Amino acid sequence: MIIVMKPDAAKKDVEHVIKTIRDMKLRPHISRGKERTIIGAIGDERNLANIPLTTFAGVEKVLPILSPYKVVSREFKKENTLIRINGETIGGKRVVIMAGPCSIEGRDMLLSIGKKVKSAGASILRGGAFKPRTSPYSFQGMGKEGLELLKEAKHLLHMPVVTEIMDTRDIDLIADYTDLFQVGARNMQNFSLLKELGSTNKPILLKRGLSATIKELLMSAEYIASKGNEKIILCERGIRTFETETRNTLDLNAIPVIKKLTHLPVIVDPSHGTGRRDIVATMSMAAIAAGADGIIVEVHEHPDKALSDGEQSLTPDEFKQMVKAIGRIAHAIGRTI
Amino acid sequence: MIIVMKPDAAKKDVEHVIKTIRDMKLRPHISRGKERTIIGAIGDERNLANIPLTTFAGVEKVLPILSPYKVVSREFKKENTLIRINGETIGGKRVVIMAGPCSIEGRDMLLSIGKKVKSAGASILRGGAFKPRTSPYSFQGMGKEGLELLKEAKHLLHMPVVTEIMDTRDIDLIADYTDLFQVGARNMQNFSLLKELGSTNKPILLKRGLSATIKELLMSAEYIASKGNEKIILCERGIRTFETETRNTLDLNAIPVIKKLTHLPVIVDPSHGTGRRDIVATMSMAAIAAGADGIIVEVHEHPDKALSDGEQSLTPDEFKQMVKAIGRIAHAIGRTI
Amino acid sequence: MIIVMKPDAAKKDVEHVIKTIRDMKLRPHISRGKERTIIGAIGDERNLANIPLTTFAGVEKVLPILSPYKVVSREFKKENTLIRINGETIGGKRVVIMAGPCSIEGRDMLLSIGKKVKSAGASILRGGAFKPRTSPYSFQGMGKEGLELLKEAKHLLHMPVVTEIMDTRDIDLIADYTDLFQVGARNMQNFSLLKELGSTNKPILLKRGLSATIKELLMSAEYIASKGNEKIILCERGIRTFETETRNTLDLNAIPVIKKLTHLPVIVDPSHGTGRRDIVATMSMAAIAAGADGIIVEVHEHPDKALSDGEQSLTPDEFKQMVKAIGRIAHAIGRTI
Amino acid sequence: MIIVMKPDAAKKDVEHVIKTIRDMKLRPHISRGKERTIIGAIGDERNLANIPLTTFAGVEKVLPILSPYKVVSREFKKENTLIRINGETIGGKRVVIMAGPCSIEGRDMLLSIGKKVKSAGASILRGGAFKPRTSPYSFQGMGKEGLELLKEAKHLLHMPVVTEIMDTRDIDLIADYTDLFQVGARNMQNFSLLKELGSTNKPILLKRGLSATIKELLMSAEYIASKGNEKIILCERGIRTFETETRNTLDLNAIPVIKKLTHLPVIVDPSHGTGRRDIVATMSMAAIAAGADGIIVEVHEHPDKALSDGEQSLTPDEFKQMVKAIGRIAHAIGRTI
């Protein structure tokens, strides 16, 4: 950590900073220029995480040197982490496709979509039972009944399943039904939830928040990992910007950046990332070209009758075409689907 | 709601939209131009909330006419809502000042700050016991022990208290200790939490999310209100933008805009809104000039030793000066403190 | 255009709106609901562009139906526009690669880079002579001397060249030296410049502004096209968001969206779009997968000695590898390079 | 400047950085930690502005210590700069009000509005002759004829006038007619224009770009000042964010922040900043409370007939009320109007 003192900082201000650095078991390193005195704090910066150095008298600014996350960092672990879910591996050479309806709406609907996405190439079935909806007047999901249907689909179709968890109270319940907990964008900084999930041993699909920086996404992963569960799959799903042609701005730059910063796998959700079914397939192809380890997409047989997110759901036929296109891109970069 | 058809929409596409509008008990109104056919849906648009009209064949775009929130809207209730908390009234002529430490760090510390902010003019004491922190390695709050101290302070100082709730499991616990539940920015769309709080009868301080639009803030208020609890105080606390000189961009435009859209009171948090103690007082004055019903600020006797948010905490002396300055602004616009 | 009246709009307010619509040669269409009266204006909305309808008494909001641009819209012209530059075609099956140094720094440097990018697969040479720099103390470009070198390179290497125009006074000068005018992001809404360029007959490379919506980019293209010059290539080069890991957020969603809205070709600038040479190649591949008609990238033999933008310049070797990778992606989607 | 080396940087990488620092006449200062070697460059960082240190082998990141602007910085000059325009002073105790129509539409209209805003308290008359409009089909201003009218109004009303300059070619022309050049948001980084204006000796009103950081605004001011013209008034006029209730997000935090960073005066434009006439007065009051040295607002006698920006123009009566309200706020903070 670098502490830059103000031009008019008093000698005792400098000494107070130095003493604090020593108290926290770091080594101070002082460099006096004509305009500024600069103090380096050598050692584990995380010791200083709780010290509000910017409020110290005479301090102008504080520049961190090390990343605030550790366990999830690429520096901590060089090789890619592979996440295994019932025989599927995420983070390896093979690109993984997760697909299914936004919301589970009934037995026939779920089984029918599940069968179709599987035969088209999906290896994990998604489906929401508890739904975060902006409006209290929108469909909120089938709840436990939806989970039962998901479990049945899992067994009938021999596919691992993923569903969203929104409430710490539901962890045990949902754990019984899902192979992969999904943490939605709105809960990326629901720290109570992250801590509890860190104490389970099921894999977690952690979505980036609407206005979360990549660093914050990694800090949220660190919350989970610091409790012992390192089976985390990150997911880019669009950030909020001023542009209104798309529901969100899918940030594909995040893929290569995240890959450099962490050893965890990262997938892309082009359905929420764009909010437009007419560009979902194109952006999936771009995501794979950008190095994503997989995608998660919404599929519905009748998007115009979907109880949620119909505007961004593909039909099974569109999905099938998309998987083929993705396959060609994967092949072009030396991966498989 | 207005449905704009594509230039090449088929006759049956138009008829399908019309039928759907009728099925949902609204009245269709068709207008055929040279370039587009446009269909109005007259009646309660909320009936259409679950219909993904944009995915219908032949539909180009859908333009909502009415706001998606109802109970909290100014149209629904013309007069300002007044929230009463142990003798204090929020939303009236008097500007309300909430102050206290970011985190409760101990008994002496809390009582000492509480006494000072009260004598300077604060009428509600704030203090965090459960803290949402970006890093798992940062101080996470004193938890239940902190709540006990808060209760003691409340009785000794005769001040209502406010503290943050982050987890549905803590509602009963915190309800025993607080007069006002605070929902933090990161939980503004924690819908499980909002629903549960809507079933209590304690007032709620609902903070705007980092990237929440004003409409989304009102939708979250609607979540609470639709469950029966209309005692909601909204709080502007800064949004995320590209500017880095301030931690967030305190959006004071939101104050007059919110006042027009809803009957609920709205306060401002300049501490989180700016992240800089050197401009907190100035922005508090601006907030009152913009029509805020109050402010909530962080105060610490030794900001450089604060366990959280020291960089944005005022000293008791700075707070005292600020209250005086706010008083002059309030007076200038015909209000009191 | 749809005009939504306030619930309490007076009869004369409604009549005033209707009269204005008729005065502007559009046809009004009234629909009276229980909560609102809604007036449609049928005909060419552009007639109403100068009427501030939102300020009319009794008007709540105004919703445009048609796009505000015309000549550049896909609706106006269905087939893709092909731009021909000295034998090169942009917007066809072949993906076009433009490459070269950020700034022209000297004769040997320009020729050497030019030769290398050409042999690696670039077909258009870029090089800045007039440079927009954030700081007045940074290198501002070689000016006319740089243009002379660019012309020499063009003839020696048989490559069309592109360079930036920043000032209306330089149009004639630069027209003598370049095959393609580049309008930089900071000048996307320099309307004086756009109008003048619209009166030339040279192709224009129009970059999206840092905070320009896609609609605004198309409006700026319309400025040029409305003066008679329809040879416009659009360029996505990153938008400004809250994320700081990348210099800008390259918005690849814009590619398929722009392709739907306009018949003009669109290319991507991953150098400025990301500001990081370590992810330029990856994002170029993603850009092609997203449907871009080409890319423009910065190449420098010694990025650490570049007088501008070294941090985002590829070495000739890195560029060569990138072109191969792009070729594989292009092939996978049925295009060539 | 601080250069952080990668954990695996070679000895020769470190030496190359050190040599470069010395070559640029700064003094290197090395600090070797367990995880990183960190090199300080002591001296005038601006010497390093053209060196792309981030591209050097072994370099992880580069952290600037000093601000990149100099002449306009508060560090360079402690006292507030006062700008004098025909007897008016900007930046002193008195808050200055600039008002007038968005566009000059005719003689009577300009004189009538001018008379009214003057009698209500405005001391500088604004009026656009060359208008930057998003659409080429919108009214583009009266041009030279408008300037003539502005000059006449200036003499008849004894008020200094301000009008926008958009093109380097118009500088001499406009200089003959205006007392204060306005540089609009879209031209904040039109560096050709800034340089030319820096060579005049007329005051400049420099508006913040839609997505410009405060630092970039100050760099643009530095462009002007570095050419010799230090008579610069900065203007906050709203930034682009995700919020759509307001046309832009007026960023009042910028006022106290700018005041700390520079000695130049700063005013606020609530008309463009909000785009909504119903909140212009409120935000003007907040701007003064935040410490602005003045405001610039649009006034029109018939906003619903304005040829531009009617939706954000006040009527003369509304303006008069606003000036009174501003006066009360100014008085409350020890200033006058």
C-alpha cells in the first residue's frame, strides 16, 4: 500500500502513519520528494483493511498495490480450477451449455423443454422456482412445487440442474433439489447468503451484479471461498450503462480480464445480458470467442406465453441452431462443445 | 399500454395482440398509419405485466403508459405521508436529522457519540450491528451485542434508533431492538427481505440501490407497501457512475423527482453518497435546498480509528457546525430543524 | 408519435395538441381511457421534431414511434451498403483489417510497420497525424509532415490509408492525403465537422462517442448522409462505464443491434475499446464472431517507446498471430479475411 | 509516480524502468517487498506523460501521484480566480445569474426576454446563434443574424452576453459579438477549439462533457490556460448515467470537489442538467447551497413554442420566482445575488 502525504503534512502526521504501519506488522518505506512525501507499507496489505488511512491527518490519498481478494486470485493458484457436477466438468476444454426455461411453469413444459435442450446439446438444465421480479405483481415462481418438478426432470433426463437461491432460509430446502446453487445479480452482495453458501459443499454459480465491478465480483467469490467452498463458477450477465437498445450491456471484456485475475471458470448469460432474443445467439458466439467456459441461456417453447422473460427466451429450434453455431466457434479456437 | 406493430406485421399478428388485450380485460384501440399500426390497451396495464408482448409475432415495441407501481404513487394518494417514530415525524415541515456511528464499536463510544449528536440537533440515532462489507476480511459488526448497546442508548438518550437488516432470519431479533428498519443499498432488490418487512408494522428506511433507477426504487417500496406496511422512508445515497473523485454520485435530482412521483418522504445520506467527509456538510445543505425531508449522516469521534467508513465520518464538532448550516438553509425555504 | 395527457388535462389542452398535430400535417388519433387520454400523431414524426410537445399544458409524456434518423435506417434501404476504397470493399463477405501505429512518428517507423501489417493481412493502413490528447503536454502528432509520410507509405505499399480529422479547417488538406476520413469519438457530435464531411465524397469512418447511445451514433451518421455523402463506416470503440479494469467497455452488443437498425457497415476498434494490449486479440475474435465487418487496431514495433497509446498497441508479431486467429473465426461464420 | 513491478519481473526489467526514470530527469526510489518491487519516480511527473510505462516488460501497474494539470490547480494558485466581464465579477461573494433563451429566434423575442430576465436579477444574457442539435432536421440556429441581434440586445439592455462557439472558423466572427465564449459539452474535448480559444483574451465558459470526469474537465481547462488565457469559468451541466427520469444527472458533488482542486470559478446549468423545467428552480437552489458561483438558465416566454429546448425553459415569471428563492439560499450561506 502506498500512502501519499499532502504537501503541507506535518512531521508528526508522517510519524503517525509510520507508527500505524508498524503496529499492523508491515514495514514502512519512506520516500521524500520535493512536492510530496510518500510512504510504502510493505507486507500483507489486508492487515490494513480496517484502518481508514485516508482520514489520517496529513494524508492525501492511499493507493492499494495488492488485490483485496486472495484465495480466488490467479496469483494464489496458477492452474484453472475445474468444477465437477455429476460427471460434467466446467472450466476445461469443453464449453458447457446450460439451458432451460426462465421459470418452471409446469411438469410437461419443463420436461419437454429439458428433452429438447438436451438433445440439442445442453448438458445442464436450468429452471427458476423462486423468482426475483422487479414488480410484486409479477409471477413469483412455483416455489417448492417447482423444485419437485426440477428434481423429477433431473432424474428422467439424467441432467444436473441449477436453480436460484434468494434467501438464507431456503438453503437446506434448495440443496435437496439442485446440483448447483445460482446466486442472482441482485444478490451478488447479499453477504449473509454468500457466507452460508460458503459453508455448503455444493458448487455455486455466482452472477455479476448489475453495477458490480470485476473486483467486487471477485470479492464476493472470496466471501464464499473464505468459508471453505471454492467450487465457484462466475457468470457475466450484463452491466447497467446508459445504453437503452439492450436491456443490459453484456460486458465480454470481462471474460479475458477475469481469466487473468482468477483461476475460477467463467460463463456468460446472453439472455439477461442483452434482454433480446434476436441477438442472443450472436452474443453467445462472441462469448465463446472471448474465451468463456460456457453459456447459460433461457429457452421456452412459446416465448410469447412465458410467465417471465419471454422477450429474451429462444425457442428450442433457435437454441438448436445456436448450439451448432457455437460449436463452430469453439472448434475454431481449439475447444469442443 | 401502446403496442407498435412492425411495418410488415401480418393481419393475424394484429388480431392476436387484440385478442390478448381483450382476454386480459383491457380495451384495444387500433390506429392504422401509413408506416405502422399502433394498438392502445386501455385499462389497468398491470393486468398485462405477465404477458411478454414484445415477443409476439409482428410486434416492434411496447410502450407503457402508466407507472408500474400503484400504492406508493402520488396519483394514488395526493397528500404527503407522514411517518411517526416515537414522537418524531418524518415528511412534515421539520427536517429530521439521523446521525451516529457507521458501526457500533462499544458501549462508551456509542453513548458518547449519541449524546453529542443529540445535543447538536439529531433526533434519531443510527448505528450498525450487522454490516455489509465488500471484503470478508473487514469488520462485520458486533451483531447481537451491538443491538443490546443500541437499545441501551435508546433508553438512556431518549432517542429512537435505526439499524440495518440484512437477512430475513434476523427480522424478529432486530425488531426487538430498533424503531426503524434500514434496508441497505445492496438489499434494495432483496425481494424476500422486502416481502417480510412488508408484513411487519415498523417503519422502513429503504435506500436506493447503487444502480437502481428511481422507478425501481419505487417498485421496491411497492413490494413493501403491497404487503400492508406503508410506513416507508426513501433514501437517496448515491448512484454508481464513471466519476471517481467521489465514492458515489449523490443524485440530488432524485429528490424533487421522487417527491412528484410518490407521497412517501425522502431523505439523503451524504456520507455514503459522496464517501468524502470533506464535502458531506456542503452536500447536506444542498440536499435540504433540494427538498429532502431529512438527512442521515455518519459521525465518529476518531474517524481515523473507525472500524468502518472512517473516511466519510464527521467528528461531533463538524457535525455540530453542519447542523447549524442546515438550519439556515431549512429556514430559507420555510422549514425548521 | 404518442402524446399521453395528464389525468387532469383540460379539454382545451387536448384540443391544443390536436390542432398542433394537424398544423404540422399529421393526423391525430384520440383514445380516451379511464385514467388517461392518449393522442396518436399519424404521419411523418420528423415534422414534429421542432415542437416541444412535452411543455404543452396538460401533456404528461411524449413517446416517439419512429426512429429520428431516416436515410441511414435499414427501413429506408434494406440491402447492406458496400463501401469501396481503392479496390477494397467494406461491408461484404470479407472482413477488413485496418492497422498501423496510433501516431505517425517518422518515415522508417511508418513504412516498417506498414510493410509488416500488410504482409500479415491488413488491407488499410492507419496512422494519426493530428492527435486528440487529453493533456496539452502530450505529443500532439506530426501534423502535415505526418500526412506527407502517410501519402508516401500509401504509394510505396499500395494500401489505402485512413487518418483522423479534428478541425473543419483541415478538411481540404487532409482530403489530399487520405482515402478515408476518420472522425474520432470526441468529435462524434462535432456537428460542424459532420456537415462539412457530408459535402465531400470521400468515405467517412465515424467512431461512436464515449457516452453516445447507438441512436445518437446513427443520428450523427444521418448528419453526414443528409448532406449527400452516404459512404459511412460506423465504428464501435468502447463506451464509458463504471468499470475500471478496462479503459473503456467495448460494447459488442452494439454490432448486431446496429446491423438491424442500419444498412451501413460497422467495424470494431478493440485497441481503444479495451485500452489493454493483452486482451486486444481476444476481443477482436469476439468482434468478428459478433458480426463486425472489420477491425481497426494499433500496431507498434516498440510499444514501450510509442509516443501515444503504447499500452494498447500490439507488436507486429502479436498482430500476425491475431490475424490468423481472426481468420479462423471468420471462416467459422462463413466469412473470409 | 509509482511503478509496481510484477511478482516475476526480471532484474533487467527493474533496471530498465530505473534508467528511464533517470533519463527523464526524475529520481528513482526503489522499495523491495516480499511480493512486489515498487519504484517511485520523484520529480515532475509530467516529464513521464509520454512514456507508456505500463507496456514495459515486468511492469504490473502505474499509479500517478500528482494531478496531470498544473496551471489551473489549486496547488499552483491558492486564491480564487475572479473573472471580470464588463463590470460583472464571477467567482466572488456575489452569485451571478446568466439567463436568456436557448436559441435566439428573433429581435422582439430576444429583447423582451432580455428585459425581463434583467429586471428579475440576471446580469448576463445568454442566447444561442449556432446550435448543436442531435438531429440534422432540427433548427440549427440563426447564425450571424442571431449574433447581430445579440449585440443589439447587449447595447440596449447594458448586459454582457454569452453565446456558443462550435467551430474554429467562427472564432473571429463570434469574438466581435460576445463577451464570453461558451464551449458546449459536446466540444469539451474539441482540442483544436480549446487551443484557439486559449490564444484569445476573452473569458471562456467551459461546460463539462456528458461523460467527462472532473479530471478531464480540468485538463480541458488546462489546454486553454496553457495557451495563455486563464479567464475560464467551469460549468457543471449534468452527466450521462443510467437514470432516465432526468435528461442528465446534474452532479452537484462536482461543485465542492472542483472548488478544492482548482482556483477557477464554477457555475451550474440546471436547465441542461435536468432537462425538466419543473425541477430547474429546485436544483438551482441546491446548486447555490452546494457552493456554485452562479447559474445559467434558459428562459422563454412561450416554452411550448420554443424552437429548441422548450421542455427545460422557464417562463419569465417562473424565473423571477426562482431568483428570489436563490437569493434566500445565497443569503443563508453568506453570499448575495
